[in-house]
Amino acid sequence: HHQDELQTRLDKFFNAANQLAGTFTLRSIRSDTGNLFGFDDRARSRGINAEVHWRHSFTPLLRTTFAVRYNSLAIRTIPFFAGVRNVSGEAGIAGNDPAPEAWGPPALSFSGGWAGLSDGLPLRNRDQTVTFAADATWNHGDHSLSWGADLRRLQFNYRQQANPRGSFTFNG
């Protein structure tokens, strides 16, 4: 299991009425999972979070903030046999996914308390969010009034199958 992270922050005060700030975070996680036969499946993920916001004070009692945010998370699982050997296809199993990233043996399950055998499943997910935000606050005496709005674009990309290579069950 390996994890790397980079974080940066920038704050700039132009004057009492204008401030600019930004953050950026990049995270990468890599891990391998082995099974009884030494077949290692790889898992990879990468996340990016970034934000820039500008704060402007029109008067000491009225201030606004405008922000742009970007968030992304990509997750990928790469089975041991992916792109190497189409075990289920070579065995003549029909109806399985012929894509190279789905290659591998079918799942085997046994009755009577025996442990089953299976290889990892291919997975590729990528989510992104872009946000534009604005808010304002007005203070008057003991009272404060705040309002704002967000506009978001959400993107979800999933590529995953529950059983791309088929399965065999042996019940004796």
C-alpha cells in the first residue's frame, strides 16, 4: 500500500477590501492484493481537489465571496490477468466479456465449506464536480443577513461489471 499527497495553499491580501485564496490537493493511492496462487490485482486511485475564492468588502457591513471548486476522484482496479490471458475465453466459456481488461478465469465456488477461487474484477470509475459559488453577508446592528447560490456540474462515469467472466458452482 502506497499513498502520496501534495497540498498547497496560496493567500493574497491585495488590500482591506480584496482577498484571494486558493488550495490544491493531489492524492494518489496504490495497492496490490494477492490471492492463494500469487495472482496480484492492482488498485489505483487519484483524487484532485482545488478551490479559488475571492472575497470583496463593499463596506465594512457588506461583503461577498465568489468561489470556483473542482473535485475529481478516479478509481481503477486492474485484475492480474487483464490484457494478459483470456482464460475463460480459451476454456470455451461463451457469453463472457471479451474486452482485454476483463480477461481472466471464471469464478469457482464449491459446496461443503471449501473456499471459492476468483480473480479481481475490472473497475474504472471517475467522478468530477465543478462548482461556482457566490454568497454575501450584510450586517446591521445586532442583525446579520446572508444569502448565496451554488451552481454545480456533476459527472459520474462508471465502468464495472459484476461477473464479466462467468462462474462455475460445484455442489458434489
